[in-house]
Amino acid sequence: MSVVSYEMQGDIGIIWIDNPPVNALSQALRDGIYDAVTAAQDDHSKALLLICRGRTFIAGADISEFGKPLTGRDFNQVLECIEHSAKPIIAAIHGTALGGGLETALACHYRCALPSAMVGLPEVHLGLLPGAGGTQRVPRLIGVEAAIKMITSGAPIKAAAALEAKLIDHMVDGDDLLAGALAYAEQLIANAAPLLRVRDITIDSASFDAAIFDLSRKQLSRQARGQVAPQRIVDCIEAAATMPFDQGLAIEQGHFLDCMASSQSAAMRHIFFAQREASKIKDLPKETSKRHIQSVAIIGGGTMGGGIAMNFANAGIPVTMLEINDQALQRGLAIVDKNYTATVKKGKLSEAKKQCCMDLITGTTNYQDLANVDLVIEAVFENLDIKKQVFAKLDEVCKPGAILATNTSYQDVNAIAAATQRPEDVIGLHFFSPANIMKLLEIVRADKTSDEVIATSMAVAKAIGKVPVLSGVCFGFIGNRMFSQYGREAQLCLIEGASAEQIDRVMENFGMAMGPIAVSDLAGIDIGYKVREAMSDEEKGDPRSYCIADVLVEQGRLGQKTGAGFYKYDPQTRARLNDPEVTALIEAQATKYNITRRAFSDEEIIDRLLLPLVNEGAKILQEGIAQRPSDIDVVYVFGYGFPVYQGGPMHYADHIGLETVYKKLCALQQQSGDDFWQPAELIKNLAENGSSFAHWAHNQN
Ligand code: 3H9
């Protein structure tokens, strides 16, 4: 079936685009539009309408074709053909006109849209810039400053705002796009409307401050640390403002091609597809039914419970928060109120919306009040016995068919499920702190969890705006199991001679949102301490990897919350500062464990911290805990601040090559004499065959 078709209605030629699911501008679509516009020049139509079937207008270039050779028209040839049409072409927009989709619309002479439509240039989220004139046409319509904001943020805007900004010319009344667009086209014909070409608009140099470009580049180097595309976007907009259209377009082309060939964009495109892949459960039949989740209960009103409750309230789902007594309950509800108030103060939420959300959250101290809820999420203290008691109680009071979920970070979900008579309804829903903000949701499938409960949980995650990833049961699941290896190595580097400042700087330069030592201080060093208290010596692992943290906790240095941890914190600015007392403490521990401290290179720190992530990730794959390597990448990007432009640990390993990873692991094992570094079988096999995680995953499908 052709992706482009053409029909006449009266004076108007309609170019129909039909390329499901999102009408991405594939090669076939580009060729089809070019041919249709060219052929229409010779028929009796007086105007042409570009309109899409399905759920959306063109949502952008077909990302899956990037890097493949052109076999037909390129983007700019098609847009030039539209722009130079002798008859007015009108884009009729519904759904989302994104990236190359909006750029196509901007090459048309007029644009109309449904009120529900959105337009945007999200290329920056793929490590790219708009490469089909977006950086040149948008500032000509909305001004330089607004264009920088729109294109570097990648955020879509609603049709009403687009109309006001002159990105679209006409809003269609009602929801019949075709009828509305035809009427608009008739009106343009009747008025002998001119062929308006955005390229002909000149940007008045008085309309912007010439300093804006340097200022924006500086701001973006902080906001989008390490990323190339935002910088190049500003360069392109500067060209739009200071050069003729074709010269600016050529600059845009050059930067677009450089970005497309960059490892940053490859990593970000990998994450785009990985995120979508993660929601697919390999062994779940497509027809698996889902339960309706119309009410939720949260057990525990701590920071985590409160954050989880907010997710549901934000999505319009009523939540009952259960606490052990009224005092704890009021404290929990107050935390939620405080969080919402902070969001209102930042201008990100209206007072009215806050009130709607708060009205959806009610409290109770009585388990009987949970009798009719569809989903319960337990978020009590990390103690297996307490959790088992909670689940036994839930089993007594909850209606048949309710989903019973635990937000545990480490505990055995099978053991928790066994505390009930309905293990098929029990699942892990592991939120990340702060739970109302962090996108990741690990969905932990226990041995007896039913398909229906998994399918429902995936759907619930999406409904509340989370990025779900399936994990099997193991200590720490995917994310924390790997993170403990990363944390171990950060501590060992510290005792062996690297400074906290060096470790954090190196990892932050790599792109991590925050270095590992600073993360410990932020989260509270006492958290790991408490977890270790319940562990045997064997479970705790190498004492050199936690001795410093133990002493800090015993000295009351719990991290940021006590004003001091691995660092001390300026009481006014909260800036982290090196503390000679901690250096002395570390030296004393090194002496105790017979460690001769030495200097570390930055590269050594990267290897020591990232290779254990990769090695543990490979073991997780071998054991079938994660479905695919890209799921692990999604966990790290959305839950642990791993830089999206590095693509996650498994993509990073593929990027540097598994042979290199294998050799480095072997070398570390030999140097340290520690089997911790023994390469996972999977890495060994793939390295020996010159393969990659991505290739292995492809063959598993
Ligand atoms: C660009 O345009 C460059 C130009 O400036 C210049 C060129 C020279 N290509 O997200 P969903 C697939 S760069 C290929 O679940 P939703 C997606 O993988 C592009 N495939 O749906 C999924 O496949 P599957 C700029 C794409 O309703 C299916 O469609 N544009 C593309 O939640 C459904 O996707 C963007 O960055 C694509 N462009 O959200 C927009 N888009 O079912 C990217 C989607 O096999 N897209 N797919 O897993 C989006 O933001 C969302 O998909 C959208 C729909 C909002 C459109």
C-alpha cells in the first residue's frame, strides 16, 4: 500500500499521508510527497492540502533510517519542492507535528491545526538539531529568543500557543480537521492569498540582543552539560539571524550531519528505541487482559510513600494512604502537601490543580478501609518480617483481584508473596526517590506473579508517566544490584588514594548527574549502614569498601542532612567542600588495612567504576533477570542519572568494544588478584566472537 495518495475535492488537491504508526517521514514518504506535489502542479487544483491519516500529523524523520544511505529524495529537496509550488500548499495538523513533521509544515505556505494539536522540534533529545530548515524558519516566525528556547528545550507547544507565536496561521473549529482545512483552503483561494514563504522573511537585527547567542551557549553548557547538539542549535539560529536563508540552511545541514554521525546522537537514539522496547514483555501473550485500576492504597506515609501517592493523584486516581497511627498519617499527608506547595511556588502547578490532587489523597489508620482498592503499594521500612506481616494483613482485607505490590528495593518478592494466599497477585513496583519525579519504575516479577498482573502493572506505569522496566527477583533487582558494585569501587578508589573530589569530578565529567561520593552524602550514609546491619559479614563484602562510611556514620556525619559526610557543606550555599578531617580518617583506615595510597588517573577511575556496572549487567542478562541489555540502559538513564548521551552502561560497553572491556577486566583481575573482576561468561563469549550486547540481543529475538 502506498504511503501517499492523492484525491481532488472541488478545487482542492488533497495529499493524504498514511504511514502508521506516527507518519514518520521515511524515504518512501518523502518520495511520495515529492511526486504528489510535482504531479499536482499540472492538474486543475487551485490549492493543495497536506493532511495525515491515523493518530498524528508527521511526527518527524524516520529515526530508524538514520545512518542508512539515501535511495531517493532528501529532506530539503522535498521541502524545496513544496515551498516552490506554484499553488498554495496548506498543512493540516492534528496530533503532534514534530521535528521533520513541523519542518515540512513550515515549508508549506499556510498551516492550520486542530486545537488539540501540538507542534515541536524535539531533535535535541536525540542528540540532533532540526536538519530540514527548522533552525532557519522558526526564528523567522517566532523571533530569535523564543526560537532558542523552543529548539534547545525540545518541548512541544500547544496549538493555541503556536497560533499566537505565528507558527500556525489558523485554528480549525471543532474536531473535523478535513472539513475545517478544506474550508480554510477555500477561503485562501477566494482571497487570492499570496504564496507565503517563511524563507523570505528577514529577521530584523533590532529584534534581538546580539549577546543572546553567547549567553545561551554559556547557559546551555551548564544546563545540558557535555552535550554538543544544544550548542550547535544556537550556532544555527545565529546563522539564521545574521545570514541569508540559503547560507544559514547550509550551516544547519553541516551541523546536522555532524550531530547525526556523533556517538552522542547514536546513544540517544538507542535510548529512544530502548525505552519503547522496555515496555514489551517477551513472553507475555498480546491478548493478556488487564485489570482496571481506579483506586490505589499506599502503605506507609514516609517520603517514598508520599511521593508514590502523588504520582497517582497527579494522574487523577484516588489514593488512600495508610499509616500506623494518626500522628504518622498527618506527618505523611503534610509531606505531600509540602511537595505540592513547593511545585506551586516554582510556578509549575496551579493552586487549583494542587487542591484537586490533595483532594484525591485521603488517609486512614484502618486496614479495613483498603477492602475495595484495586492496587495496594507497600512502602514501609526495608525489613522482610515487617513486609511479610503487612502482606498477610493485606491478604486478609483486600478484595479478590486486588494487586498487592511491594516497593522494596532489595527484599525477596517471592518471600513476600508467600506471606499471602494469592502469590499470583503479588508484584514488586520499585519506585526511585524522589518518587514523584524519577521516571524509572522497576516492575519485579516474582515466580508466581500472573501475566495479567504484569500487563496491568506495565499499563499503570505508563498511565502515571513512568518508564517501566521488567526485572526478575534477585538482591537489589537490576538497578541496585549493579549500583552496589559501582559504589563498592568508588569506596575502594577512595581508600586506595583517589580523593572524593577527583572521583566525583571524573564521573560528573563523564556525564553522571552527580558523582558517587556526593550521591552517598545526598542520600544519607546511614542508609547503607542500616542495610549492612542486617547482613552477615559475607553479604557485606569487602570491609575496605565500607569501613570509611561506617566510621563517618559512627561520628554522626550522615551526609548533607547533618551538614557533613564525605564532604563538609557550607551552611549558606550548601556547596560541598573537602574536609581534611575526612582525609585523615581515610588515611587511618588505609593504614589499618595495609593499603599504600597512590595517585589515580582519571581513566582508571572511569574503568574502576563503570566496568563493574557492565560486568554485573552481563551477569544479570545471563541469569535472565533483565530481558535485554537495552532494558538495563533504560534503568540507568531513567533511574540513576547515567548520561543519556552515553546511552547507558551496556551501550557504553558496546561503544568502547567488548574486546576492550574483556581485556580491561582480565587486567584488573590479574593486578588485584581479586575474582571480583572475573569477566562474566557472556562478556568473554561475545568478546571472543567479536560481538556486542546489541548484536546478542538482536539474535535473542
Ligand atoms: C527529525 O525529524 C530530524 C529532522 O529535523 C531532519 C531530518 C533531515 N521514527 O512513542 P510511541 C515509533 S528527528 C521512527 O510509543 P506515542 C516508535 O518507536 C525526529 N519511529 O507512541 C514506536 O514503535 P514501536 C524528530 C518512530 O503515541 C511507535 O512509533 N521527532 C518515530 O506514545 C509508537 O511510538 C521525534 O523525535 C520516528 N520519528 O508517542 C518524535 N517516532 O511501536 C519522536 C515514533 O515499534 N516520537 N516511532 O515501539 C515521539 O515523540 C512519539 O513517538 C510520539 C507518539 C509523540 C510521536
